[in-house]
Amino acid sequence: MLKINENYLKLQASYLFSDIAKRVAAFQEANPATDVIKLGIGDVTKALPAACVTAFHDAVDEMAADSSFRGYGPEQGYPFLREAIAKNDFQARGAEIEADEIFVSDGAKCDTGNIQELFSVDAQIAIPDPVYPVYLDTNVMAGRTGIFADGRYEGLVYLDSTKENNYVPELPTEPVDLIYLCFPNNPTGSTATKEQLKSWVDYARENKALILFDAAYEAFIRDDALPHSIYEIDGAREVAIEFRSFSKNAGFTGTRCAYTVVPKECMAYDSSGNKQAVHPLWNRRHCTKFNGVSYPVQRAAEAVYSRQGREQIKELVGYYLTNADLIAREIGKLGFSYAGGDNSPYIWIFGNQDSWEFFDMLLNKAGVVCTPGAGFGKCGQGYIRLSAFNSHENVERAMARIKKALS
């Protein structure tokens, strides 16, 4: 008799964004004349930068000729992209990251979900609350939690991110092995200073822990004093893995390209307490279960770092940040407290009511889709998240509708 992995039965009935999609679909079926404006899921709406499109076309043309055709590429990514990433995203900011410490993939979501496979099932996990659901659900699937009760899974250490701590969690008060951090944060839009990240790096070094640092939204940081990478902190190479994506800065949500950085000094421990380098473990996992990102996509990603690409990315990010400014300004005028919107494309809004009730009210009265904060964890109850990923015109219309609905 074939048995299932019963850890899957612990998962909540549906994935957050699937629930949202079902409610929106039901509303649109009942109200076919209503133009729904979606400020919920963080999917971009602007086309790929012209520099990336040109590189994409050129690479496809290469694939069309026998003399320049490419078959399987290196699973870790082509050297031309890994070298561009190391030079521009890290070395330019004083972070000592080499090209062979970078693993190109098809998404930060995949990597943040897959990385936990390297670590023991009895590892003590610390996860922020509210949290991007993938961090949580993949550990549930792996069997690192107990049952779900009173809004949380038994066996996890939750790091509360609240208004009182500016949505930057405090260090754990009990020993943990694996720590998930995300800055600029999804969903709260909060950011962490170098001093705050240093405290986490110091904690990890003292406690032989490892930080999984999601920096998918670093391109939206406007404050020059804020770190873009955890590797800007001394000692982070020993205790941190960083995840990045081309999805939000360059619009690759439908094209799929991201990368994970695993420094060679990054260590975990075997059952005898001996140090084991994580880099070769991730390399083995990557090569075994992944066949690499396509050559045209990697050429398109490389174009992000060209002179034209840099200019176009800056314009694209600025476009969405202008939307974020508008949402934050109008939400503030309506009297709501909020976080994010200044160095992040997300605005985290305290609605002073049940999150799903707020979601339904905005959908039914304004035709605007948000994301209910309760879907991100117990500390998200009472909040909603609005996304800046839409057109200027739609954001203006959405905010006018929300103002009218709330008045």
C-alpha cells in the first residue's frame, strides 16, 4: 500500500493567492460589467526593458543556426551572467562575492522553497510573522512542524513583526538553527538597517545558525544608507545565503530568472558536530534536480547590467515607486496607519477590522483587489497589503474608488 507524505495534510486548505483568485473569479462572474483593478498579487505589468528584449531576440537568432545553437548549458548558469551578477550586484557595493558562488535559477520562490532540503528535519526554524507563505509551507511539507493550532504551527519559532518594532523582528529568545529574513520585506514593506542586520549576523555566528536572506526587492531601496545585500555586513559570508530575482526589477515574472548566492565559507554541521560547507551541497542538489535556465533568458538577464539596461531598470523601478508613493499618500489621507511604500513596492495597511472582511469590502464596493494580511500569518490579522505593480492610471482609479468606498 502506497502511503502519502502526511505532512501535506497539515497544510491549510488552500494557498493564499489561490483563495484570492477564487473570490475574484466569483465576483467577476457575478459582476461582469465591473472593471476589477488588481493591487493584490505582486505581478508586474510593464513590458520587459528594451535592452533585455533585444538580447532575447539576438539569443533566439543564435539558437536558429546550427553554428551558434546551444544545447544543455551549465546547471549553475552561464559564466557571462554569473560574472555580471558578481561584479554589479555585489563587488560594486563592497561585498566579496565571486561568480562561482552564484547559482542561476528560474525563480527565488523555487530557491527559497528548495533550500531547506539541505538541512536536517529536526532543525529548529525561525520564521517571521507575517511571512511569505513559501518559507512556511515548505517546512511543513518537510515535516519540521507539528499541527496547525490557533493560527500557528507547533514546533516553529515565530518572529513577530509588528507596529511596535517597525515590522523588523527581534532576535529569538531561544536557540534556532535556520532563520528566514526578507528585506525589503514582503508583505510589510519594512527595511532593515546595517546595524539591525549586523545583530542577526552576530547572532547566527554565535549560535551556529544560518540565515536565509530574501533580497528579491532590493532594487526598490531609495535610501542610500540601507544595505542592499546581507553580504555588506562583516561575517555574513559564514552564516548567510542570499536569494535574488529579476522578476520585479526587470519584469521577468513571465520569463523566469533568479539566482541564489552560497558563499564557500558558509557552513552547517553534521551529526558529529563537524563543519560542512553548504556550497557543494547546494551545487549537488542544483545539478541533480535542475537543468538550468534557458540560454536566451540568461542573455536577456545579462542585458540588465548593460548601460541601456541599467537606465531602463531605473526607470521601471521608478515607475512602480511613483505608484507606491501615490498609494501611501492617499492611504495616509484616509487616516490609516501603514508601513512600506518608500523603499518597497508594497504598502502594509492596518484596517482595524478582519483582513478578509476588508478584502471583501474593497472588492465588492470598489472593485479593487488587495491581499488580506491574515494570509501571511497571525500578526497579519487586521492588515491588508496593496501592491504598486500596476499602471499609473489604474492606481489612480483604484485609490479614487477606495476613497469613495470608505467615505
